Amino acid sequence: VFIVKDKPHPRFRRQGINLIHTAKVPLGKALTGCTVEIITLDERVLHIPINDIIKPGYTKVVPGEGMPVSADPTKKGDLVIEFDIEFPTSLTPDRKDLIKKALLH
């Protein structure tokens, strides 16, 4: 009898055949768009453009970049990108005014 247990990975969590990755994104890029760079399990670099506003709970699905399907290794699950929006720890009064002007008018 063999028991297979997934070993934790520093960049991904597994959810069935899908891989989950959490990308840290600064608030400014979350509001204006960015490209997320992800190194895959086989060391390829994916450049994923995010043109939407990233808000809490937003996810981006990249089809076919997850784990191979055991019944058919030519098929793969998806890569699901979750986002951790990084807020500034402090703002100068001038920056606060600029943000107010940009977002509240």
C-alpha cells in the first residue's frame, strides 16, 4: 500500500488538477493594470497581462497551465491566479491629495 501526499510548494497550491498561485501586486498596478510574471513548475516564464481592475476576490484563470490529467497526460488543468493587493504603509500629504484628486473627482 502506497500513500501519496503532496509536498507543499513555495509558489503553488494544488486544487485537484488546477494550480493556485498568489501574486502580490502594488495598489497602483492593481488599479491601472500590469503584467504578472509567473515561473511555472517546468521553469517556463509566463507573462500574464492583467487589464482589469484587480479588486479583492479577483482571479485570473490561465487555461492548460495546471497539473496533467492522469487519465490523459496530454491535457492539463488550469492555473488560477489569486491576488494579494499591497497597500502603502504610509503616504505623504501631497500624495494623499493627488490620490483624492484622481479618485474622488
